[in-house]
Amino acid sequence: MIGYHLVRMAKFSGRETRARFWPWAGVVVGLAAVGGFVAVMPMTLASMAKMRKFALEHPEQATITSGLGTSAQGHYEIAIEGHHPELMPDMGPFVAVLEGAMALLIVLIAAALVRRLHDTGRSGAWGLLPLPFLLFGFSQMPVLFADPGFDTRLFALLFLNNLCYLGTLGVLILLLARSGSLGDNRYGARPSD
């Protein structure tokens, strides 16, 4: 399966069945999620270490709670009073990691997605449906985090944009889940597998 798709990463013509597309899509999305998590984890741990250090140096402004919670798992919580923007993680690298993971996902899945849409008798252009919302979100998220204040209008716009992105992604997934055309269509012969 992986070899089949790697060889056809630049082949945007022809058709592809659901049986070939969905396992590949699952592998690609899974790898992007794991890769993003692994890349973001050091930033998260560094931010937590800064908060812990601050809490230990300023016990009058912070409370550390740890122990067993209501479940069998333990918990660790730091509550810091006041406004301390220096403790917040730098969102620039976080957004860059998300952008990189999304770009890799798009490169790996684009041709298979187009072939899958062709199998349903639709143009590959349907695959571009979520892209404007994704690009707008990635271009404006750093602007939101760079503002020392809180721009509620930009936040609301990004929230609406994300809803639109999820909606178009849902439409695209529904199109990809449809049965392929029986027999030949304008994109080629029906795939044998």
C-alpha cells in the first residue's frame, strides 16, 4: 500500500478505489499527528519547566498541587496568580510545526485524493475546498498570538474560519466516502481493485 502510493504521489490522473485510498489516508494523517505531537512536545515541556521554576521562585504568587486525583492516576497542577506573559510558550514555532505537518500531509495525500474524487466522477478541484480556510487560519493565527492584548474580533474571525474549514473538510470527506462510478467515466476505466 505505501509503495503503491509513494510511486504515484505525482500522478493526478486516473481513478482510485476507497479500498486503496482510506488506508493510505489513515497512515498519512496518523503520521502527521504523531510527528506534530513529537515536534511540539519539547516546547510544551519547556513551557511547563518555566512555570514550575517561577512557582518555586515565587511561592507567594503560585500554588503547586500534586497527588492522587479522583481516579487512580496522579495529577500535577500549577496555579499562578497575576499576568505573566513571559511564561507563555512562544507560539511561532508551534504554528510553524503545524504548518509543516499540514504541508507534508497535503503533499502526501493530494494525488490520491484527486484520483479518489475522479473515481466518484468529480473533478480533483473539489479537494481544494478546505484550503482557503486552512491558509487564512495559518496566516492569521501568528497575528493573534503576537498581539500583547487580545483582539476579540480577530479571535471571532478565526473561530468562524475554523468552523468553515471543518465544514468544508466534512463535505470533502463525504465526497471521498462515496462509491466510485460503475464502469468507465471521463477520468478513466474503473479500477480493478
